Amino acid sequence: MTHSSKLIEYFITKFGDENLWIGIMDKCIQIFLIIIIAGIIVKIGKKVITNIFILRAKSPLRVSERREATMLKLLKNVISYFVYFVALMTMLGTIGVEVKGLLAGAGILGLAVGFGAQSLVKDIITGFFIIFEDQFAVGDYVRVGQFEGTVEEIGLRTSKIKGIHGELNVIPNGSILEVTNFSIHNSIAIVDIGIAYEGDIEKAERVINHMLEGMPDRYEDLVKAPELLGVQSLGPSEVVLRITAETVPMRHFFMAREIRKELKNTLDANGIEIPFPRMVMYNRQDNEGKQTAKHM
């Protein structure tokens, strides 16, 4: 018998066994059922979590919507990871892999890696508490150390902050010690306007107050009408009036620019002068000056 004939006979003997294929089909069916059951459990779990948060929304005792949305997404991810991990272990056991030994080896390996990755563990723990405590959320404008900008992404290990010039700062969560969040409470716009000493201050205050009263009808970013506080300081060539305006979070920059524009148009329309720098030149006409000028 030739070598090729022996090889063909070996494959026929090895894979021609009917019981072998029945066993393979049986295990494939079991794995398929495990995947389907895991998917159903994940869907049911996510639905239950969503319904729980819907009921919490109707409760008088509520946390912020931002925190609820963050926690809802986090819990859905956790239940997905847990169910699919259990399903994977079950499938490995189905095909004959010793799951207990695998888990024991993974635990020893994880312990060894943990000693060499303490900073990674610190990042993950800090990231969890950032999400759990709702310190900041995606879309918030924050200052973290020397970085300031809009939060683009929050992960368990790093957070990404986009600066005002478009740069993306990736910050390990473990290095975040202090956070200033500008997006939780309303913002305050502060505008100073100068009136010439020769001007009528009382008239200027009446005109400005009338303008400020109508601004909430034109700008939805204003929480209430801006307030004219009065004379803030006496400058070298002007009397400085201060205006404050409460706005929705992070819209104070925009409203400050709009208030300045409307102030300029309103004061010009009412003949109230806004002072500007002037330079006065004196020409001394003495004999020495004439001789010098003539000499030059």
C-alpha cells in the first residue's frame, strides 16, 4: 500500500466516525444556544435598567440628569461585559477547556501584572469615581490642571479635553487632582463701559437700564435682565459703569460681546460720548526753540 493510500485511509478512519460528527454538531448547537441566551439576557437586563431609571425620573428624589445618563450607560456596559464573559467561559467548558485552571492562571497572571501596573489601576479607579460622582461629563467646559476646554470623552483610564485652539489633551485619570467645572451652574458676564466726565451720568444710567430691560426678550441665553451696578471706578478720562448678566452655563462670553455691541449702538443713538484716548501737542515758541528749530 502506498503512502498516499495510507494517508487517505487514516483520514477516513479518523473523520469518518459518525459519532464524532454527531458530537461536533451537538457542541455547535450548544454554543449557538449559549450565544442566543446571552444576547436575550443582555437585552432583558438593559431593558430592566432603563425602566428602573425611568421610574427614578418620576421620583421626587432625583440626581442630575447628566449623572443619570452617565450611570445608565455605565451599568448597561457592565451587564454586557459580565454576561458575555460568563457566556465565553461556558462555551470554553462546552468544548472541553478546563475553565477553573484557566481562571486560576489568569488570576495569578493578573496579580503579577497588577504589581507592575499600579498607575493603570489608579487611572481606572479614579475614572470610575469621576463617572460615579459625576465630577464632569461629556460636553462640559472644565479646567484640569493647566488644561482647559471642552470634555470630548471620559473613559475609565483617560479623559480627553479639547482646547479652545482645537488641540486634544489626553489626561490619565490618575493625574486628575483638581477639577473646575464651568458647566454646572449659571455663568456671570461682566461688562465695564466708560462714560466721559463731561457726559450726564444719570442720563447714561437711564438709557442703559432701558436697554438692559429689553434684552431677555431678544436673547434666550439670559436667565434674567442684566443689572447695572453703578459706578465701578473713576478712570483717567472716563467714569466706568459695571454691568453684570446671569446667563446659562458657558454663554457669558457670547452675551458679554452682545452687551458691548448694544451699548455702543444705544449710547451713540442717544448722543452719549464714550471716551477715547486723545493726544494734545504743545509747541513752545521761545527764542531758544526758534534758534534750535532754525539750526535743525
